[in-house]
Amino acid sequence: MLITYVRRFASLVRFEHSIFALPFAYAGAFLAEMAVPGFWRMFWITVALIAARSFGMAINRLIDASIDARNPRTAGREIPSGLLKKWQVWIFTLASLTVLVVATFNLPVITRYLWPLVIIPMVVYPYTKRWTWLCHLILGLADGLAPVGAWVAVTGTVPWQAFLLGSGVGLWIAGFDVIYAFMDTAVDRAQSLHSIPADFGERVSLWSTRIFHLLAIVLLALTGWVQGTSFVYYLGVGICAVLLFYENWLMRKADLEKVGVAFMTMNGIISVVFIFFTTLSLFVP
């Protein structure tokens, strides 16, 4: 029974998607110090990141439960299908928030006061699709704060350079969220929900993704420049640019059969490539 519920909660928060968020957050910590921080610092950063992401996914599922139930693609999710009760998910959500707060007490003092700023966009995001197509950028903001938070957790300050990386990550996330939204275009329109695909159609959506991803690459490169990274970092950014180009080439038309490859496979590879070359750049002058 315990294992069953562990699997259900892991599915609820899509734990496998952590491959998107954690590498970029670790990159924020590495670039902040231009070195790999100590074990315990990285341990508590990891705990905070996983707790924050678990909170964000769980609160999203709670807020969107009725919407998910009316969408054939999402009706099988844990809450609409009855695999998890709302009260169980609320307990999990509050537990995740508690773990996040505990983690901040093992990080620089400033994180104890700033953690609500990370949580607020996560709570706001699920509501935005009800009234604006800017929901993709709000999601990008929520996820882009992960590397900023890791940067702050290493330095104990809030430098502007962290927001270059955070903005780059946020635009990358927003871009592939537009691609992901193609799967729900018809349902979103029927339920008067908003997204770039639902509000503006295929052409505008595909160009929005391309622009978001181009800006993301520019901001990632600028982050390396202001931090004085070695050529290895730029090599990694260049490879990420090629991979993003390929991702957008795959989605040159709104082909739903290719969304899985573009969303999961390509973005997982991009995350791993970025953290690999960022880490390597710390050791290659």
C-alpha cells in the first residue's frame, strides 16, 4: 500500500520532469561561485528545489482538478480519477512547503525571507490560463526562479546576474510550454481557457516559441559573459542552441505526434548538456 501511494504521488508531481529543473538550478549555484559549492550547501539546495517543485506541481493539480476532469487527456490524473483524494494532496502540499522552509534554515539567512517570492508564482500560474495567454510566461517565471534561488543560496545576496540566467531558463520553459499547449488547443477553446495556441493559432504559436528560445540562448550566453566563464561554457550554450533549433524544426508544424519528442526527449537532453558543459567550464580555464 505504501509503495502504491509513493508511486501515485511521484506521478502526481511528475518527478521525472525534475531533469528539466534541477540541472539549470545547479548551474545557478555553480555560476554564482564559479566553483562547485560544498556538499551540505548543495544538499540543502537540492532539498529546497525538490520541495518547491513538489509544492508547485501539487498545488497546480489541486487548483486545476475540475479542469483536468473535463479534459480527456488529463482526466486520468490522480485527483480526477480518484487515485488520490484532495485532502491527501493538500497534506502532501503542506508537507512539501514545510520541507522547503526547513531547508531555508540550513541556507543563508536571506533565503528564509525570500522563499514566499518563489512560491507565489507557483500559486498564481494555474489561475492565469483562465484569463490570459501570458500563462506560458508566468510558468517560465516560476521555473526561472529556481536557478535564481540556487544563486542566492550560494552567495547570500540577490545579484542582477542571477536574473540573466533565470530569465533565460524562464523563456526556454515558456517556449516549450507553448508547444505542449498544442495538445489541449481544442479543449482550451471549448472551456474558454487561454494559451497562445488557443488564442492565436498555429503560426503565431510556433513563432512565439522560436523567439522565446532565441532570447533564451542570448541570455544564457550573456550569463557566461558577465561571469567570465571559459570557452567550454559557450560551447555548451552553442550545442543547446543547435538542439533547440532541431526541437523547433521538429515542431515546424503543430504535429501532435512529435510533441513528446520535442517536449520530453529534447528538453531533457538540453538540460543535461547545459549542466555538463557548465560544470566542465569550471575546471577548464
